[in-house]
Amino acid sequence: MKKVLSIFCIAVLAMSMLACENANNEGSTAESATESVAEESTKLSAGDVFQLENLKVTVDEIIKTTEPIVSDDEFEITPDEGNALVIIKYEVENTGSEADMLNGLMWDAYADGYQVGTEIQLFDIDGYSSFGSEVATGKKAREYVCCQVPEDCVELEITYDNFGDSFTWNLEFSE
């Protein structure tokens, strides 16, 4: 029984490594295309578009507030004392040939050069989801990313990186 379990674990590990290697190889061309689009603009604005391998991401709205945000289910997202919430609402369109998703766990953020966490909320805001969902070919979804930054934050860099299929958003705030 132990031998069968060991062989099974080794097979799962090998398949996982192969899948990661294929994801890295497939994303390399998309990464260079996305970087060039992201580098053209130093300040993120509503209407900006970023193309991943199979997903087109369009920014709908950017919010920075020290006030609580109320979800569709009337839950509140409240920033900690001295912090502000930054919420970026966006639309994801699947331009590929298979279902795909913008994974809510693949975000990384830096406020004025210091790492800050992105917050996964389990509820919607104005019809936008924070966790990400599978989007069928040719279909769209509305999602958002949320993070807390110091109130006096001037620059925020948010990167989405799914094994090389990536883009970076740069935001600037006046003090």
C-alpha cells in the first residue's frame, strides 16, 4: 500500500512540474507583449487595456478612499487606521479558445516601494467579484482587486503574474 501511494505521489508531482514548465513556456510571448503595453503608460486610468495570452483586461474604475466600502450584500470593507483602500474595478474578456480566469491570488502590490497585501474579499462590490471566476470563450466577467495603502501613498504598483502571463499597473496619487 505504501509503495502504491508513493508511486501515485511521484506521478502527481511529475505532472505538476510538467504543467508549470508548459505554463512558463506558453506565457513567454504574452509576457513581452504585455510589458510593452504596460510600459507605455506610467499612470493607470479607466479605459486602459492590458492583453494577456487569452484574456483582455479593461480598467473600469479606480477608487482610493479612507471611508468604508459597502458590498452588494451590505458587508463593509474598512481600511485600518491611517490607511486608505484602493479598489480597481476591471472587466475580463476571454479572447482564447478555452475557458480561462484571472486568478485573484496572483496579485502583488507595492505602495511607495513597500510591499502591501492585496485583499481577497468573498463578496461583490457593484457587481464586481474579487476572487476571479472562470470565463467561457468569448464571454466577460467583472472583477476587482483591493489593497490597503498608507493614506499618504503617492505611488502604487500592482502586478498580476500567473506563471509569466503578466502585467503591471502603476498608479499615482496626489498628496
